[in-house]
Amino acid sequence: MNKMPDLPWVEVEPLPHVNGDLLPVLESVDSLQRAWQEVVKANDPAFQEARRRSLRRHAIETGIIEVPPAGRTA
């Protein structure tokens, strides 16, 4: 078993202040994220069903779930 080498500690510098042109874009993303979180927290049955279908479709498209060809059952 290979042992990982110990690396020396390096201080992390804080990020620079956000560019003025970028700030409104980031604020709009924050507002969209807050709106999305409110929708998810609502726990609406229709939303939950749509989410389940979306996740299943994604799983099928990526090959996580295999669907038998038409006319055949698993």
C-alpha cells in the first residue's frame, strides 16, 4: 500500500472583493436559489411527483436504469 506524502501547510489567502460588474449577477443567482429552496420546502405532492419523474428520466438517459425495449418486459 502506497503512503501519501505529507505536504507542508500553506496559508490560504481570502478571495478578492467581487468585481462591481459581477455583483448584480451573483445577487440574481442568490435570489433564484432562495426561490428554488422555497419551492422545495413547500413539499407540494405535484412538485414531488414531477421531481421523481425528472430524476427517473435522467437515470434512464445516463444509463443508470436500463429500460427493456418496447414489447418486452423485464
